[in-house]
Amino acid sequence: MNGSLADAVSRRRTFAIISHPDAGKTTLTEKLLLHGGAIQLAGEVKARGDRRRARSDWMKVERERGISVASSVMTYDYGDCTFNLLDTPGHEDFSEDTYRTLTAVDSAVMVLDAAKGIEPQTRKLFEVCRLRDVPIVTFINKLDRESQDPFNLLDEVEQSLALNVTPANWPIGMGRSFRGCWDLFEPALVLVNREGNRQAAGGGGRRIPVSGLDDPAVAEHLTAAEIAELREQLEMVQGLCPPFDREEYLAGALTPVYFGSALNNFGVRELLDGLSGMAPQPRPQATRERTIQPEEDKVTAFVFKIQANMDPKHRDRIAFVRLCSGHFRRGMRLKHVRSGKPMVMHNPLLFLAQDRERAEEAWPGDIIGIPNHGNLHIGDALTDGEELHFTGIPSFAPELLQRVRPDDPMKAKHLGRALTQLAEEGAARAFRTRLGSQWIVGVVGALQFDVLADRIRTEYEIPVRFEPTELYTARWIAGGDPARIKAFIDGNSAAIADDHAEDPVFMARNAWHLERAQTDWPEIEFRATKEQL
Ligand code: G4P
């Protein structure tokens, strides 16, 4: 192990923000980047997003529906730490990308709207984090508006997510009478800054270190009634909430809670300081063969997301790769484990808030982009030569199945190629029926159909139609005895299709159809998902 590697690892914080649409994720992201010096003026994340959207044709769906379909990565420095913030799409009809993005982070920030508490999308994303015991810091946003009682909010997090909660700060007033917060970790009064430039990095809150509530400085800023109320509430907090326990937080069993207002740039610095101090450094990663420690000298990495046409001018495809160990350098030759072939990292990219640039080096926890022509797939491992297969990159049962046809029947072959590529990318599942050679596409969220239709039209120039089918589900056929599998396939050819990798799939018409097959063929496995590996 070398010192600079261990040092770089200890300074990395790779995280995502999870929230329901409108809770304030974009606004908070912007303020985090502002503090990190990655952008100069608040407002740029959105402005940049709009510019990018305007440039990219297939993102029309995004524009029309006002949602962000593609997730991205932003790297910035704050204090001693380098933060990699992975964006997750927040709309309800999300796709598998969101889940996969969460496999590449070490912690998450959960943003709640103080008036609304936990909303459906927050809960879904939280459940994914819980599956991997991802530690979560909570940011309760929009305290400048009329909000729910802070105790009720804490209670909701505790009860409905089954998480212990420890407030990191405590709000003084709310809505129009929101004065600021009391810092519970390092006694201080942090007042909403009503003067000066609130959008400057440190501008949202004025921090006044104090020894405790009886410090005369407190009375200089708060009225006697405000102090009395705060005193009472802090006593209740002490009585009701456990003290902060970092081990519990790291195990995903406790969440520290920050109150603030992203729009007013309030509470953001405290949140960042909190993440620097307590959020985990890159975690060890599980593979089928062994657990990889980030401080190992040899480079290991896995692909968690593929994005095509990030820049339509270049028609490129970028594999987002999470580094798990070692010191990565541009020009390195790594083994692409699935194909067994070496790959030279000529042009790795680093994603900064405003741009992407060539990555000369990167460390565990960092995300790099590798432009490629389709040879990198989700779940692929890149190593220094070792045969490793990462586990835990989820693949999902396609719950919605539709038939896809080209408007021009002469384009059927081209459509097949497009679907195969999109399936390799992980954007959808594509199946070709053995009878009739029809293409069926399976997704987990209905919106994916729109995105796919748009991409097939713009990236492959094939206008297509999606049509409903009578199909209930697709199951990959596996099991020990090839002769029995062949017998099943031969006997059910009308319900058999092949996926993009030519693996056989059973297309069930309804629950009964599937059940019947399972009962009649007990030695055959009908798998809801296909391993990415
Ligand atoms: P999202 O990415 O989670 O979907 O939320 P986003 O940041 O876009 O915020 C949703 C709306 O909530 C925005 O208002 C934003 O200005 C507002 N907002 C965010 N943080 C706060 C806060 O601390 N206090 C208050 N009062 N509002 C906040 P909008 O009107 O929908 O958009 P915009 O026109 O302001 O951009």
C-alpha cells in the first residue's frame, strides 16, 4: 500500500442525492458546487442543463416532460475532500439507471421538503440504499416556508424508514419567522443572513460560535421568547433522540438530520462539513472471487452506466466507470475481463461541474468516463490483469413488455441492430420471438418506451412504433439439464424468444401460464432477471 494512495482514498467522498421531484435536489446541488468553487454563480446547474437539453435532440422527452432522464457526475473539491456527486433522475417513472447509479456511491444525501416529509420517490430510492446499507445524511429543505413541525418530521423518518435520527442542527422558527439554526454538533448559532450576497459560497448563514444557550452572544441575536422555546426544544431533542453514533450511521442504521434552505444557501456549509467529517471514504467492493480494498495498488474498476450521445456532435458512447482500487493513470492498459482483451485508456474523462476534461489520473471512489464503441457493458470489470467479477450490480425483471415495429418494414434488420445495442447498454431488454421474429422490448418504467422510441429515431434514424402486447412477463430459462431445457423449448416454441445475447427466454401470457410452466417443469429455473455479469 502506498501513502499517497491511502491519503487519496481517505479524502474521497462519492455520494448521490436522493429525493422526490421538487424537494430541491437541483438547488442543493448548485449550492454544493458553489461551496466547492466549481461554479461561480448559483443558477448555473439549471442553466447548463437547459443548454445541454437544447443541444441534444433525443433529450426532447426530457424537455417536453420537464424531467431529467440521464444522470451525470460532478466532481468538486471542498476543504480537504474531493467529492464525486452522482446525479440520480428524480422523476417517478425512473429507470434502472437510478438503481445502478446507487451501486457506485458510498453514501447518500436524502433531501426532504419540510412541508411534505417523505414522498413516494424518496422512499423507493431509500429502499435501494437500504439494500446496500448505504449511509444516509438527511437534509430537510425549505425551512423558509411554512413547514411541518420538526419533531413530526423526525418522527416520520424514524417510523416510516425505520432509521434512528439524530439532528445535527435545530431550526429556530420557520417560514417567515425562520431565524436560523442551532448547531448541535459544535455549539453555534447560525443565523439566516438577511444582508449581503446570500449566493456567495459562505453567504447564506452567519455563524456565531457560542459556549451554550446561556452565552450572552445568544441573547444579542434572539429574543427571550425565542431562547426559551429553543431551550425547551433542545431538551426534548436530548430526551428523544440518541446521540450521534458514527458506527451506526456507517452501518446505515442512523441518519444525522440537517435543517436548512437550499434556495437561501442556508445549512449547506454545515452539510458539507458534515459530509467531509463523517461520510465514508470509498468502501471495499465485493466480487465473486474476493473483496477488493480501495488501498490495493492494482487498479480495479467496474462499469455502472452507459450513456450514448452525451454530446451529439461526437455520437459517442461513454461508459461510466467507478474506480475501486489503485492509482489510475491515463494511457494505462487494463484488462477487460469479459472479453479477456486488453484496453488502453487513451482518453478517460473526468466530469466537472461545467465541463468534462481529460482525466490524467484518478483514485478509488472517482468516476471516469471511457468513450467506446459499444464494447463496454454494464457490470464489466476492468483490472490490472486479475480475473474479477463484480457482484451487486442489479438487473431488473422487465415488468412492461411492448412490441416494437419500424414504420418502414424494410428497416427491420436495422432495428434489430439498434435494439441489440440498446440492450447491451442496459437501456432496455430486447427479445426476438422465435415464431414470427417480432421484437419485444421489456422495461421497468413506462417512460423508458418514450425515451427508447426517441433514441431509435434520432440515433439510428429509424422511426418506430411501440404497441401493447398481451404478454405478462419474460423469464430467462436456466437449469441443469440441457436435454430438458431443449424439450421445454421445443414444446413451447410459441412462447420462446431470444434476448440480445441469444439466451432463451420464456414469454408468459399471464400469471397462470408461468405457474403452469413452473409446475410442469420443476427442474427448470425461470429467472426474473439475468445477471449482468
Ligand atoms: P428538484 O431538483 O428536487 O426537482 O427541485 P428543484 O431544486 O428544482 O426545486 C424545486 C422548487 O423548489 C424550485 O422552485 C426551487 O426554487 C424551490 N426551492 C428549492 N429549495 C428551496 C428552499 O430552500 N426554499 C424555497 N422556498 N424554495 C426552494 P420552482 O419555482 O419550481 O423553480 P424555479 O423557478 O425557482 O427554478
